[in-house]
Amino acid sequence: MSQLAYSFAGRTVNRMGYGAMQLAGTGVFGPPKDRPAAVAVLREALAAGVDHIDTSDFYGPHVTNQVIREALHPYPDKLLIVTKVGAVRGADASWLPAQEPEDIERAVHDNLRNLGLDVLDVVNMRIVGATHAPGEGSIARQVAALAGLQRQGLVRHIGLSNVTAAQVAEARGIAPIVCVQNHYNLVHREDDALVGELAREGMAYVPFFPLGGFSPIQSDGLSRIAASLHATPMQVALAWLLHRSPNILLIPGTSSVKHLHENLQAAKLSLSGPVMAELDALNRQG
């Protein structure tokens, strides 16, 4: 995957990373069904060349970071671990906003403790809007809180998650921002302009839910194109994102070694101009 590299947070990372969310139990809550299997997936990811892992201490909660520590600590120098703050979990597995400065400070310390680190490489400030879409409004207090923790030496770099272009601009007036993590895929294209803007600025864009929000007709169209390429729909969706813009970094998640390797194969999938046009047209179908 060396030909698919990008400069991110002071490192050069493979654009195909790994998202650890699925290592927790059902509903991203509680322990994994098979903890040795979760450990094995993480170790296999690194063996396959992954050097960018996305996580959060509210996955589980705490569970995913603890599994990462068990599997990979002491961490290799090349590994970039990106975490996020901005929520906590209720006893009923609910997702609750945790956006106050004291919440953010507590979350940073939770991530440090459970990952076994003295400093976090990148912390994404997850802004609470709609379920998987940003809301309008100032995020200055949240970003300022993270910037304060950065000045204390607990955070190296700051990113944003679930934000608008206006919020990105506001945040950049407070502290350097290295990445944006939003819902984006070949049919969910609201961030098209933002992807291009960040590419021009040399900033990473990390989409989540690469198959989220597809209509049945769009899913059928993707499956048909994938079959013609002798690939899976997920592989084609990931390959489209890699072709879409050079600043897009991927973090597909899985708890299966088999699916991990299937996802990583997307980096080797070549999409011709006509195939890209056919995939782009799915956005106009519904």
C-alpha cells in the first residue's frame, strides 16, 4: 500500500487504515464476543501494513482502547492512533453528549489511561448534531478546550468530527486542525466541496459509513458494478473513495481477519474512467 500514502499529523501513513469501533460488543457496547479474535484482527492489521488506527474511549466504553493496548502495546513508532472525544455512554448503551471543557479533559485522560499513552497523537472533537450529520453553531468552546490540553502536552494534533465547513473555518482560527471526519460516501455527497477545500489545504478527510444511507436501487447498482469487477460492494465503495481525492484516508472496521483482508484489497482495485462515471451516477439515483 506504499503507493497510497499521505502526510498526516506529521507522519506519512497508508491511506487505508483501520477503524476499531466494531471491536466492542453489540451496539458498540460492552466487551467483544471473542476477545482473542479482536486482538488477532488488530495484530493482523499492523502485519498487513496498516499504520493508522481510529478509536475512541466511548466505544465500549473503554473496551476498544483496552483491547488495542492489550494487542499492540508497546506501540510501534510508525503507528498513528487517532481517538475522539465528545460523548459518553449511558448504562442503557445510549450515546450522550459530553461537550463541556471538563468533559473533554476527562475524556482525554480516559483515552490516555486506557491506551497506555502519555500523549495522544490526534484527538478528534466530535460535535453533536444530528445522528450522523452536523448541526450549525459555534464550536469555539470545545476546540479551545482541546487546544488547552494541547498546550499542556497531552494532545499533539487536533481534528474535527461531524462538522460543517463553517465550523472547520472557526476551529482553524483557534488552533491548527489536521483532519475532518464526516459521513461521506459515493451517494452521500454533501461534503464534496469541503473535501476539495481540505485537499487544497493539505488536510486529511476521513469519511465514516462508506455504505451508509444507500437506497435499495443504489445498493443494487453498486452490487451490479462490483460483480462486473469481481469485487465486493464494500471494496468498490472504498476504492471509489480512494480515487475520489488524494487526501481521503479510510478507516473501515471489522472484527474479522477475513473481512480485514477483503477491505485492504480495495487499495489494489483500479477503477477506470467509465466505471467511476457509472459509480458517480449512483448519487443521482434513488
